Amino acid sequence: MRLHPDDDVAVALRPLASGETISVDGRALTLRAAIPMAHKFALHPIAAGMPVRKYGEAIGEARTAIAAGDHVHVHNIVSRRARKSA
Amino acid sequence: MADSFLGFRRAGGNVGVRNHVLVLGINGLAGAATRRIGSAVCGTVTVATPYGRGQVGPDAEIHRRQLIGLGRNPNVGAALIVGVDRKALDAIAGEVAKGGTLVETVALDDVHEDALALTDIGLKKAAQLVRHISNQRREACPVSALRVGVECGHSDATSGLAANPLVGKVADRIVDGGGTVIIGETLEWLGAEHLLARRAATPAVARALTEAVARREAYPASLGIDLLGNNPGEENIRGGLSTIEEKSLGAVAKGGSRPLIGVLEHAQAPTGTGLHVMDGPGYSPESITGFVAAGAQLVFFTTGPGNSYCSALAPTIKVSAHPQTPGRLPEQIDFDGSAILTGGEAADATAARLYAQALAVASGTATWGEILGEGDEVFVRVGPSL
């Protein structure tokens, strides 16, 4: 489920298996990892340091390069807010 | 008549959805005696602060505001207020009575520090109050009389996708009916404050909101603490939430879409109707007590994997849209919103069901939390004791 046309990620409405090919808004996408229910996966490649959008808004930035079909979570994105160093 | 529920009309003009006798302990020195009185008299709800002495400045003020606000909550038909010294007791009791609550008091001073004598007098007074207010009957009242708090706890990604937007639709309906909605948890506006500020009724409200978020964001940073690893918390991360921004964008949806009328301090009652935000903690027990002390008679509480906490004074309607949670916790989750995600029901139809259930609860239908006694009230402190 893609929540907003500008989004970089979509949300799994059921658990999805690694290697599974799914259709998001009519486009085929092969998942590179298992996606637990309600977790996010990338719809297209996201470069390290770029903002990651869900609900049409930035929810953080990519820590590393993220490929289409990757699981997107705390291992590869990070908040831009309320940081000690900020 | 517009949408209505069956409530208890109070002397002050407010409407209760419950008819509690509150046994309110205002000083931790009398906490055990307060609880003893409450447990001895059926039909009472006990709230006993562990604090009440040695507090100064803003910390004393916020404590006083919470005590008075809980005593004035429209769900309280009558209150027995239990204290230590007469002067402090009468000061609180006088303010509670001004709100229209029927008040009786008992102080350790009156019984020469004998907690058993205090119990004896207190339980007789509480019993008299229970009998007295049991004469009150419910009457049809308009939705405009409702003041509702919206909270989320143990959120996961289904909260932001479905449960919070669902509560948001009901919040809009309550505001459109002339009622009041309060959303708190300042930290969970972080990353969504620009969206809330856009809805502010005046530039001053937008500024107050933005400043509240900045203060809350600066506080952990000033202590050298990184919010990462604290919020989102463990349950949030397991449920698929990666950052505070993501959690906030989902969390603010439970406030609906109507204009933002005002920014309240913790436990501060709004002076008008419509959507308000309360600048307060994200910890649910403290946050909800802030709403209830501001006069909320009803609380919506969304959760992903479950969360049993409830207000002691305001029926707390638990909403989950996780496909497994309502089935796993049938005696905790009051409303199953998962049909939105599994495709079985249109969101507007689910919202209409939740709205109808809220009016039923306001009219007397019991929540699971009430049946199982999960309710509590938890006081915020903002400074050390002297």
C-alpha cells in the first residue's frame, strides 16, 4: 500500500516473502527481503543521505544506499530530529 | 435533535458520562488512608497522589491544577477529598466545589493524626455521598457537551495507517457537532508540526505549537540524550515504525482535520470548544490524566499490539486496527478497526460504527477497562521536591 504519490516506500498489508514479486500501483516489484506486516519497503532506489518519504512527508534519511524492494527500517534509515549532535 | 447521548447534568452546566464518587487524596502522607476509605465503599473511585508537600513554583502549580481538575471532571458527581492539614485541604476543596462538584472533606488534622479515625469518618462520608448521587438520572444531552481526549500507546504501523485516522474521523464528527477534542503528547508532533501549524486558527496558536515542540525537542538534547533509542520505543520498532517523524505523522491523524483552536498547558481546561492540543508528556498515563484533569469525560486510546492502561475517571475506548490484536485481546480491545486494512469495510463505515460506540459508552455502556478495573491517574511533576 502506497500512502501518497510522492512516497519512496510502501507498507506491507500482509507479511511478504523475500523474492516475492508484487504489484504496487500497477508496477511490478521484486522484494529483496522478507517484509513483516505493516513494515516498509523501498519502491525505487534511494541514495544514502536522501530523505525518505511516507505519508508524502520526510520520515528520516537513508543511512546507506537502499535498493528497490529492500526492507526499510531502523537499519537503513535514521531520524533527522531530536539528535544529540543536531 | 442532533446526535445525543444519555448523560448526567451537573450543577456547573457540564455533563458527566459517569456518576462517580471520587475519593481524592491530595497528600501522600494520607495516601494509604485514602485508599483504605475508597476500597471500603462500593461505588467510589480512588485517586491518591503520592506527592503534595515540598513542591514549589511551576511544580506546585501543575500538581494543584491536576488535583483540582480531576475533582472537577464532569464524571465526578461528588468528591470526598482527603488531606493532612486543613488549610491546604480547604484550598483544594474550595476550587473543586467552584466547578460544580459536591464536596466533602476529611483531614488528619481533625483527628489528631489518627489514620484509623480518619478512615472511620471518611468512609461514612463517602457512603453518604454514594447514596446521595445515586438519585441522579441520565438525560438526553447533545454531542456538543462532550470533551474527548485522543491518545495512542504501543503504536505500530497499523496505528498510523488505520486506527489513528479512524479516531480522527470520529474526532472531526465530535468537533462538527460542537464538541471538544484534545490531543496531547507534544513529542509526537515532532516531524508533523508544520502540518498542525497550518491548521492553527490564529498565528499565535501556530507559534505556541511550534515553540512547544521546540522546547520538548531541546530538552533531551540539553541533557546530552539522543532521542534515538527512546522514541520510537521497542514496541514501536517491532511494529514497523522507524523514526519519531514517522510515528508523529501517524499519531497526529487521531486529532482529525479540523482547525486547531488552542494550545493548552498540561491539565489546563479549554475555555471554548473545538480541537485543542495539550503540551504534555508522551507517556500515556500522564498524558491521559492531563486530558481528564482538563475535563475530558471520554478517551479514545489507539494501540497496535495492545495496551491495557485506562483512565480511572473517564471511560477509555481501546481501538486497534491490527488484524490479530482484537482477536488476541478480546477483553481489552473495545473496538476492532482492522477491517479497514483487510479490505472488508470502507473507512467511513468503520468510523460511523466507532462514533456510535462512543455515544453508547457515553450513555453507560461499559468499556473493558472499566469492567476489569484497569484505570488509574498518574501525576506529572516538573521539578524536584524541596
